[in-house]
Amino acid sequence: MCGIVAAVAQRNVQEILLEGLKRLEYRGYDSAGMTVFSDGVLTRRRALGKVAALAAQLEASALPGFSGIAHTRWATHGKPSEANAHPHHSGSHIDENQVAVVHNGIIENYENIKDNLQRNGYAFNSETDTEVIAHLLSEKLNDGLTLFDATQQIVNGLGGAYALGVMSAKEPGVVVGARQGSPLVIGVGINEAFLASDPLALLPVTDRFIYLEEGDLVELREEGVIHIVDRHGNRVERPIHTFEHGDGAASKGEYRHYMLKEIFEQPKVIEAALEGRLSAQSVLVESFGPDALALFQRTRQVHIIACGTSYHAGLVARYWLERYAGVPVQVEVASEYRYRHPVVPEGTLFVSLSQSGETADTLAALRFAKTLNYVGTLAICNVPGSSLVRESDITLMTRAGPEIGVASTKAFTTQLVALMLLTLSVSKAKGQAEYPDIIAALRTLPEVCQRVLALDSQIEALSQAFAEKHHALFLGRGAHYPIALEGALKLKEISYIHAEAYPAGELKHGPLALVDSEMPVISVAPNDDLLEKLKSNLQEVRARGGQLFVFADESVGMDAQEDIRVLTLPHVHEALAPLLYTLPLQLLSYHVAVLKGTDVDQPRNLAKSVTVE
């Protein structure tokens, strides 16, 4: 969950590393640190809190040098503190075998390693699992190994998941990286080379990247020399990819927060997600790859595996796939899926959803699924070079572009677009209906979304009612129940208001006891076959003194009253209503969080990409 950046350059690397950390702060912001080979030794600066605290230190005392590593942390082992901040060092300041390490992931067997190292006389200065790596490397260097060979030897004994960047005072101008279960990319410069957890970190210096594969080790040297070996120790060449998004995608532009920018990007990214994937009357099944048609023809059931917001997208897809494609669907939380004994009926397709493609639980679920009787694996993902994409049989990119805000917005809506394309593709492949009406509605969806976003000022006005509230209840029926779940998640993620979501029909089975004038109730009311039942549920809330906030289709004819606030949304095809009704809930959560004064883009205790279990 942490962010790594490293550089071997022909110029001072401090600003390169610092800018990289700022761009990676969405991955963790408990502490930050940097080590640079400076004046013949490895010199370190660390700070508790966000990258700005480290920047202040560097402004007071710079770190000149042409090679370095840096890290922004999301705490797992050990509380946030300067002592637990990376990089971790081993050896004295004057020791030629002094080592520096940055690490993303979890070393599951670190306690055993730590016990052995302590018996060998190594003293520990932190509570982290990472420090054992530094001492292991120091031990190997004392035996006369090079940094690369030492790293290659020790990684075989590390359990868990990791991405590493390491340096040694004995080898100036060398950085070694390793990846196992956690993302790491190489930035290819002109006579320079870089490492990072995410290409975004390196866009100011290069747009060419090599995506390391599982078990890869890399050595970066002066003059841009890059040496990669695979898990078997064989020298390999990995392809160089040009980053497909402009660097502007990673800046806030005119917006106050990344989250707001990403909400307003949704019409554009939905259009991008649809581009080249629709014919005049139907979906292009080939969008999923050359093997997709045959795979979908064999599909009799679908298992969808995801975490967090992506899980909610999967829940919506269950309604779609069962209604429009006629296949039964099971949706699973990835962190639970592989710890039970799933039954996989013949002809079951495994579908994984992830923004980053590096979510540890989802990746682990995919790898577990490959040992079972699935007909194939499909990844719906936003990052082309990610592990999830590389390890799945077929893929569909959501094309959302970089999403920096921790609370997912455009990644969610483009996942829904992708899942609707999947629904239509499975139906078509099985010789069933092709739903030209839904195809037509998809084409107009970006424009309809733009009309919803134009209601931003009205939604901001609604948010005023939440400023002093501590609890909220979200209601939905059918495919809009997952949208209620997502609305509740957004509110609790960024405003820290306790929020729950229920199917509206379940109100009288318990949640109604919570309803009073201090608990706002938010509902979505599209014009579908469950509308009348929903209206009855809302009356139940009203009768108990609840304050209702309803987002309603313009054709519903629901009027605002003293205890009902109504925001009218443009009409959209029933199948796509879940996607459209997501947008006002995102905006509501955003404006409430701004009123509350929370850190919208970097909410407490959370990070963007969950690459540890």
C-alpha cells in the first residue's frame, strides 16, 4: 500500500524523488523518507506525516546526489512514526556495507528472521517488518556478495508480498529492485533509469515504462543501464510501453480536489470506455479479446470477485447478467473467497474487478481460482500493465485514466460500463437478445451524465443538512441497492459519518428502529417496476419523522415537501439507471466532506491501492 520511487540519474535526484512521492501519496501518507548517495555515504531524511513534512526537512537540509530511493508509507507493522518510516538502514554511517531499503508489502515470516538476526548481533531500531531486509542484505554484503546477488539470495527466504528498492554505500550509482506480489515499474530515461510503484510518479521524467513481472529482479546502473532477471535467475528483456495518458491526467487542474475532478471527468471516461466497442446495433464481443466469443459461448454461470467499491459494481452486474443474459451469478468479497471452499459448477467464468489490478486479495483470489474448475478468467481493470491483467485469460480495460482520489468515482462508473458490455456480450455470444435499446442508451449516456453533473450546485445545497449529522441511512431496491451501498461507503470514507445501506424493503425488518429526525435517509427513485414499492417504503420513513432526501427520475412526479427533499434527474434507460444515480451520491458525499473539513483526497486510515492482505 506504500509508494516507492528510486532514481539513478545524471543530475541531482532529490527533486525527482520528492515529486514522485507527492504523486504516490495516494498510496500512503503516514510518513515519508528519502536516502541519497551523497558525499560518499548513504544519507537519509525521514518525517512523520505527509510528504510536505519531508519536503520541509529537505528545504532546510538538502540531499545532493545522483542516486537515491524514497518512500511514502501506509502503516502495517508499527505505528506511524519517524522511527518506523522508510528507508530503513543497516550498518553504521561510515560502514562501506551500509544498506538502505524501501519496501511495499508485508513480510509474513519477519518475526523468525528477526529472531535469527538478533541472535547474530543485529539491533533493531523500528517496529517494522522491513528492517529485517536491511539487516539480511548487510549480512550478505559482509560475506562479499554484490548488492544484486545479495538481494537475489535473500528474496527467496522472504514470505508474503513485497516490492523492494535497495542501495549500498559500497556500490554508488546502483539501485536494485524486486517484486513479488506488489507492483513495481521501471522508468526508462535517456541515460537514466528509475523505479516506482506507479508510472504516475515518474511522468515528469519519462513516459516509457517496463512493467516487472512476478519474481523479477532489476539492477539500475549509471548511464541508464537496466539489468533484469526472472525468478529463476535468467536474464530477460521485458517490453517497453509508452504511457497512454498525458501527464495532465495526474494534476488537479482547476478543481479543489482530485475527487471532484474525477467526478466531473466521468462523461469523458465513459465515452472512452465505450469507444470502439459498439456497432450500430450491438456490442463487439471481440472487445474482450480474440478468445472471448468462444469463452462466453461456454459460460453457463459467472463468479465475480472484487473488493470495496469494485464489489458494489459486481453486485450491480449480478442483476444485469441474470436479467439480460440469463446466467446465474455469484458475487464474492475477494478477501473471503479463497478462505472457504467454493463450488465451481461446470462452465463457470471467473471475473475479477479492480481499479489498480494490484489489489492483493483480488490477485490472490485469481491465483486460487486458477487451481479450480473455471472455464476461464476475465479481468476488468484500469491499469494495462497490472498483475491482474497479465495473469487473466482475457481482459477489458476500463480506460478511466489515472484515479488519484482514494475514494473511487470514475473507476466505479467505468467498471459498470464494462460490466454492461460483458452482459451484452454474453447474451450475444449465446445467441440471445442483443438489446439495441440499451446500445442506443449507452451512446447517449455521457451526455445524460453531463446533465446530472450540472446539478452540482443543487446537490451542494442539499449537503448543508448533513453538516451536523453523525449517521445516515441509504435505501435502494433491485439493482439500486448496490448503489445505496456505494453511496454509504462514499459518505463514510471521506466524511467519517457513520452510514448504512439497506434494501428499502428491509426497513421494517430492523433498520426502521434507527430512523428519527437526526438521521437523514437518502434514496434513489428511478422510474422502474419497483418504483411503487419504493414509494411505500419512503412513506414508512416519513411516518417515523425521518428527513428524506430523494434522487428521482423526472418522470416519477415526486414533489418536495417539508420533510422530503427531492432532486430530479434526467430520464435514462432502466438498465443504466444504477450508473447514473451513482453520480449525485458521489457529489453529495464530496460536499458533505468539504463541509466537515476532512481530507477529501486522502481520508484517514485509507490508501488507494490495497496491495497487502
